[in-house]
Amino acid sequence: MRSVVAPSLLRALVTRHVLVSVLALMVVVAVAIYESNVLILGEFEDESAILADVALNEISQQAELATRAAALVAGLPTTRQLTEERDAEGITTFLIPVKSRIGVDLMNVADNDGRIIAGAQENKRPTLEPELVRLAQAQVQQSWVLFDEPEGLVIRAIYVIRNAEQDPIGMMEVGNVLGSTFLRSVKTRSNAELALVWNGQVRAATVDFGSGTLFPTTESVDAQPRDVLIENITTNGKNYYGIFRVLRSQRQNPGILSVLVPTAGVEQAQQTLILLLIVVGAGVVIAVTYLSYRTARSITAPLASLAAAAQRIEAGDLEARVRQVSPHEIGTLERAFDTMAASLYERERAQREYLDEVRAVNEVADAVVGVIDAERIFARSLDRMVSLLNADGGAIVLREDPPGAPHGSGGRLSAPATVGIAPETAVMLAMRVIVRSEADADRIRLSSVSAGELKFVAHVPLSARGRTIGLLSAYFREPREITDTQARALRTIARLVSVANENADLVSELRVNNLQLERANRLKSEFLSSVSHELRTPMNAIIGYTKLMLDGLDGELTPQQQTDLFRVAQAADNLLGLINGLLDLAKIEAGKMELNVEEVSIAEVTEEALELVRPNAAEKGLEVRSLVMPDLPKVWADRARVRQILANMLANAVKFTERGSVTVSAGAAEGWMTISVADTGVGITPEAQAYVFDEFRQADSSTTRRYGGTGLGLAISRRLVTLHGGRIWVESEVGKGSSFHFTLPIRVRAGGEAALMAARAVASR
């Protein structure tokens, strides 16, 4: 019951069904009451209409009877004779028995002027009604008029009395009173009441309606179709269903015939019907409520079970299931829910296993990443593998085959890492697998063993560079199945171990190679330094004596001798420049190059460098100019090294420019000075720009043959710029010239010299 009261689907379904049933029942009750009312009203209308027709027919018959009686009596010879004689007593004596035999209420004989001669009733009127007289004088053979008289409504018919010659000698009046007796005779066994209304007053009725009863007027009835008005009236505390019809005669003022059927029985029947419908409706509502509850319960109970199971699944209990008890669609939903829950459980289990696999693999990867010690790699990987598989032991066995030896050549086996098993036992058990079987990197070999308490093993090959280098083995006390997830994890760990082992070997080889290269480089630098020092002393002597001889030390020289000595001096200068460059390069590589940092004016250093190349530029007809403004801020650098950098760049620009100009410019921005040397020479290809700053490298061999040079100038310039903490680069287009740029610091803040030296040290490394 609580589930019906509380907000729920069950309450909604029951309420909906009950409301629909109540609404349907209300509609049925309304239709039933309406139809019963229609039937009853129809019955009343039929009964009233029939009774009204009967009453009207009776009234018409009374009028016709009076008319015929008047004609009959007027045509009797006795009536003619007595009328001609004007024998009042005789007429009365004659008419009284005739009236009784005919069955009329009154008879009178009058002269042609309407004065009554005699009559058959005690109440004698002096004259006839003027309307009757007019009808008779108008020679209407059969005429009757309905009159309102004290006795009630009276039908009076008149007929002209004629003699043998057909001359009118008088008038015969015959009448019938339409009173309560007449109406009761018309009513017979009907429970309806009749009334004759004239000018709004009841003139005759089968029951006393009282003076306060309001009946419709003649005009309201006459305005209705077919002169029939249906209207309910209340009199003496009783309700009546009434039909009102107009009573017409040859008089202008007609009357009304009222047929009234009491509605007390109908109201009682309606009350009984309503009570019966209420009782039946209450029973139907109770039955519908019960059936709705049972029907809704059969739907909501499985749904509630499904909702509870869904909430359990939402809470993480993927083993929740529902009991399949419902047929049809609910049962299908229950089966689908169980299938979905089972699928979710399997998916969760597979995902959990996969996450365990990924976690274990990540742990192995984290353990071996950055480790170059093979023994540590093996130990960590083996620990993770044993933990993942819940194994009782594990081993990594490696085969030390000679490099390039074929598979299974019989190399020595070793077990660098084991857990829960002796290395000798692991080597012995792995030997037959490595040597005698095909080693598929994706195959896991399962077999039984006898190694103390260990009875089962899973082997995975370790391979590198297409060769099997060993086995990764997991040992168990009892035979067991390796799941797909565990198998994937085992293969992944084997690959990681193989790759990590190979990386460790490569790192060891690389370390040895680096040591050898560093030693060779050091020997090279020492050799160059020693050779350069040894060569520079005799070279200075050669240059000095050559210049002295050119100056006439040994007397006057012939032109040929001067030419030869000039070539010797030029070659010696070139060789001395090469030696100086090698010495500078060796100092920089050895970290022995020291900078004398000070504030330097770029404009002054540029002029000094230009003076060195102007003679060569003049010989080639080149314009050499400086666009460096004197008011530029000073740089923080070694003056001699800056001049050396500019001299190298200017010398190259003059050397590789046949016509045009060489321009030096400078600009300051954001604490740095950018110095540029631009020429209009041959330019440098994009490929050559990549190595133009390397040692002993020029654009190509033809450049060396044509222009000469050692390829050390730009390399030394790059090293010197780097020592200052700046950078150097080139922009060039073949056939249009080149622009070399380098940067130097404008100023250094507190501690700047130390920072500059640190940057120089990093750059040298």
C-alpha cells in the first residue's frame, strides 16, 4: 500500500487507470441518464400527444354531434310546425325527450332574429349568441362556436329551420358543455390530467389546479409550430409535463387544451436510476482500482527489480542480476538486462585485466627506462613479471653466441637474474628450449618441469636483431592456464627486456666509442698545437729573411728574383695565417681561449678592419664602405677578436666579389648589436649555407681552386661569436651576393662578466 501512496510509477498507473475508468463511467452514466430522460420524455410526449389528440377528437365529435343534432331536429316536421306556430310550450315538451335521446346538453328554438321561443332546459336565455345569429343569417348550413359560459366551455351549433317552401322560419340551437365530466370521460385510465383554459383561466379540469397556476397564453401556443407547446409547469407542489394545443372554432378567440402528465414517478425512477448507477459505479471503480493495481504491479514490480539492479550496477556491483519471471516484453527486457549486465561484467573484467597488464608493463617500462645496467634491468623486470602472474619463481636466461653465429650454434648460457629458482637449474631447463626448438617471439611455450616444488613453466623468447638471445621464464608450483591478458603482458615484458638489454649494450658501446673519440680529438688538438708552434717559428724566419732580401739585404735583385721572392713571401704569409688559424681553433676547442672583454666602439673597429682589406679591394675596383654610425652604443666584447671576425668576413667578401661593393652596417635592439657584412659577389647556394661555418669547408672544390683559402675563417668567426654569447648566420642568393650577420651584447648587468663567461663555456662545449 505504501508504494501506491508514495510517488511512484505504480501510483501513476493506478491513478491513471482509475481516472480513465471514472471518466468513462461518468460518460456512461451521463449518456444513460440522458438516454433515459430522452426515452421518458419521449414516452411522456407520446402519451400526452395521444391524449391530446383523443381529447381534440372528442371535442370535434361533440361539435359535430351538436351540428348534426341541430340539423336533424331542425328538419323534423314537428319542429317546423311548432316553430311556425310559435308554440313555446309545445316546443319545450317536444325538445326535452329529443335532447335526452340525442345526448346533448341544451336545445333552443329561436325566430329568425335570434329571440329564443322555447328550450329543453330550465336555464332559458332570451336570445341566441349574436355570433350564431350572424352565422345563420349568413346561410352557413353547419356552424358551431365555442363559448365561455358559467357552466364551462360550451359548444353551440345552429341550424336554420325552414318550411316546406324552404323559407327560413326560425333557428335551431344545440349545445354541449365541455366540463370536468367530459374531460374525465376522455382521460379514462390515463394518469394524465386534462384542462380547458380560456383567457388564461381554467374552465374545466380533471383535477383542481388552484387559482395560482400559470398556464401558457393562447398567443404563445399559437406561435409554436403546429400550434403545439411543450412546457413543464408546477401546481400545488407537483411537477407536470404539459402539452398545450389550441382549440379553434369559428370564433376569433380560441381556447387551449392542456394535457398534463405528472413527473413524480419519473423523478422517482430517475433517482432510483442514479442511485443504482452510483452503486454500480462505485463497484466498478473498486474493481477497476483492484485490477489496475494488480496489472500495474505486474509491470512495476519487474521494473522496480530492474531499477534496483541498475542502481547496484551504477554503484559498481556488476554481478547484479534480475530474476526472469515476467512474460512478454518485460521478460524480454529482463533477459536483455541480464545479458547487458553480463557483458558489462565481462568487459569490466577484461578491462581490469588489461589495466593490470598495462600497469605491469608500465612498471616494467618505468623500471628499465633510463637504466643502462643490464643486471638491474633484468632484476626489476623479473620482479614485475612474477608479481603480475602471481608466479612462484622466474628467470632470465641469456645465450652468449658469438656475433654473427647461426641460431643454435651452442653458445654459452647464463642466468643473470632469477627469483625462487637456482641459476643452474634455470639454465638447464631453458637449454632445450633455446637450442632445440624454434624460437617464435610471439609464442609462449608451456611445459611441465621437475625443479623441487616448481612443476610448471611458461617460456617466452627474448630476441634482438632477428636473433634469439634468451628466455623469460615464469615458474609455478601447480599447472595453470595463462590467460590471454597475461600472455600479452608476458610478451610485452619480454620485448621490453630485449629492447632494454640491447639499449644497455648499445649505451656501453657508445660510451667506449665516445671515450675513444674524445681521446683522438684531444690527440689531434695537441698534435695541431705542437705542429703549429713548431712551424710558426721557422715560418716567421722565412718571412723575415724573404722581406729583407726584397728590401736589398744581399744586394740588388733581378726582376725574376724579385718575382720569385714575392711569391715565396706571399705563400709564407698564407701558411702563417693557416698556422695561426689552427692555433686559434685548437685553443677554442681546448677551452683555453680567453677574451679580454671591454667596451668596444663598433665604428672604430669597423674602420680598422676596412683598412686591412682596402688594398685588395682597390686592386679589384671594389667599393668598400661603412654605414656604422659613430653614436651607436658600445658593445661588451674583446676588441681584437671582434676585429678578427670583421676582417675574416670582409676578406671573404672582397675575395668572392668581382664587381660592386662591400658594405658594413650595424644596428642596436633589445640589448644586442647586430653587425652585417654585405657584398654583391657570387652568392652561396642553400645547400652550402648549411655547412659554410664548418671547419675546412667551402661551397665546393672549385671554389677552393679558384679563390683559395683554408675554410677556417668563418669557422673561427662562429666560435668567437659564440664565446661572446652571440650568434652568427648568413643570408645569400646565388648571383646576387651574400650578407653575413652576427650579434654582440651591448651591455652586461651586475655579474654580467661572469654570466658572459658562463655562456662562453656552454657555447664551447
